[in-house]
Amino acid sequence: MRLTTDEVARRLGVRKATVYAYVSRGLLTSKRHGDGKESLFDEAEVTAFAAGRRRAGATGPEVHTGLTLITEESLYYRGRDVCSLAATASFESVVSLLWTGSDAAGRWDPDPAVLRTVRAVMGSLPPDVRAADRLRIAVAAGAAADRLRFDLTPAAVVATGRGLIGTMVAALDPPAPVKDSLAAALWPRLTDRDPTPDGVAALNTALVLLADHDLAASTFAARVAASTRADPWSVVSAGLAALAGPLHGAASGLAYQLLTSPDPMAAVAEQRRLHGGVPGFGHPLYPGGDPRARTLLAAIPGTDAMAAVVEAAAGRSGIAPNIDFALAALALSTGMGPDAGEAVFAIARTAGWIAHALEEYADQPSRFRPAGRYAGRAPAETVRPHD
């Protein structure tokens, strides 16, 4: 049986333009009707694609959350369009929105005793330790120093979260107080260039866009930790561990390498040959392009090198940049290092992890216990000794 484009769009719950995008990327096959005016699709292929798309989008237990809604064209924090928030709201107010439902900004001062411990630990590290690794160590040290971290009442978790994010920013060199906005305080810790209003605004935009993204791998890890009633510092440590992979938070560093390549076409071709894809391009949840990437790229100045990489990566498939590419572009355009994108990602997503922890603390404990399907050697039969 053949389906029209309108029928396919209804079955998949998308617009006709999205169906055409699936065709252009080779995900669906269309044939022209005899009159040449209508595309037709095989029903069996559409059904299989719909089933596979559901599997790709939901690989774990279903979790009900009131935080972030993702559609194929945008995403929303508590019903508010994130791309619009990124253009108008401070990161601090967006964090409050996620945690409390109100966008009233509060104080982000680290606990002095916790910060002293964290800075003592930071002082013992080699100078070339990556910023993202410093954040992981800072969170572990801060947890050991925070004696009130086990209070899981909502007000206490919010207070702990404010101090935790403030500590993460303050833990990076130079060791200066976090007096300005978090974006302004983070700027000199990631680049030697003098801050500019546009640059700090772009960094704030990145923080807002990355604050949450539903149940990404790191957020699911954080929720599992919270379900055991782990404290907020430990929840963030769980999220940071999952974020470290090259398929998640570290992807911007790989995209940074492409942007700094003297031959973008050769670099992209090598990535496709080795890995079948290009770091920083494509996103399974956004077939028409990652709206976060468009928003962030619009906030920073472009370069010829970036345009060359986009052209090389898009190639024949027309695949669009994602937020990892945009983070790499932000880092490069502001003089930040190749690991800066991961650090920005970690600080931003800490807000989402704590928001999800607040939801999890209010639910039944230890809800995540999937059953494994054993596929190893069968147990040996018990051998009875001879009489």
C-alpha cells in the first residue's frame, strides 16, 4: 500500500517539510505518482521507520517530567521557548525557573568553607589539567566539605545547588570571587581576551540553551543517582561522569578540531571514513536542524573557516550543525581552548541535573531497576561425588 506525503506526516506526527527532510537524508524512500505531482511512500517502510524512531528516542524507562519538552523544531523549559529565553533571560533566572518555576534570580555565592577546601585541592593539580576535569574534581572535593549536603528538602536543595554552581565557576582559574553574572564570572576563567558585552551575552546564551535537554544520558544518570537519595553533589558527579564521553559533552572538543583544521574538507572526509559521521553535525531529535545551534551561532561572529567546515560537513546530505558545533564555534571565536565547550556544557547542565533531582526526590525512591537478560555461560550442573 502506498501513502501520500500528507498521510505519512500524520502517521509520524510531523510536518510535510520534515517528511521531505527524511527523504533528503535517505531515511525514507519516495516515488513519484503517475501524474508526477505527488510523492508516494511504502506503508511498510513508514511503519518500520516510525517504530525505529520511537526506539531511538526512548531507550530507557519512561520518566514523567515537567521540566523540558522537546519537539522536532524547538524545546521548552516549563512551557517557555528556550531559544527565546536565550535571547532575553539571564542564566541565573533560567536556573531558578527550572528549579522553582519562578525566574527570580538569587545569590550564587559558594560556601566559604567549601570553597577553601576546593581551592586547596585545585592548588595541588598540575597546571595543564583540563577545565572539565577541574570541575569534576571540584565537585568531589566540595561534596566532602559540605556537611549539610544530605538535607534533601526542596529549599535546601535549591540553596545547595546555588552554592554548587557558584563553586564550580569559582574553582576555575583565576581564583576570584563570583560577583558578577555567572557568564561574566566564567569569561576570564576560559579566555585571556578582554570581555565584551556581545561575547558575554553569547556565553550566557550558550548556558541557557544547555541548561537542560530532557533525559539525555547524563541527566538519566543523575536521576538514577537521585532516586537512591544521593545528595545533590553526588547527583552532579554522576551527571559529570556520563557527560565526559565523546558522544556527549566532549563532542564539542572534536568539533573544535575540525574548525581549526587547515583543510576542512580533508578533515571531514577522514571523520566520515573513520566514524561514519562528523562531530558537531546532525541530531536525531531535530531532523530539520538543531534550533539551539541556530540560536547560538546567530549570537556569535562567524568566520570563513567555520563556513568552510559547514559546507564540507553538509556535503550531499545537507546535514545541519548541532549545539556541539556551535559551542566549538563560540570557543574558537572568543579565544577559548578546545576543552572550553565541555566546561560550559558541564556548568550549564548542572542546573538541569539538580532540577531533575528535585523531581526525583519528590517521587518514590530507587525507581530504576531494569532487569538484565543473561546471555553468558549456563551454570554448570552440580556434580555429586560417587558413593
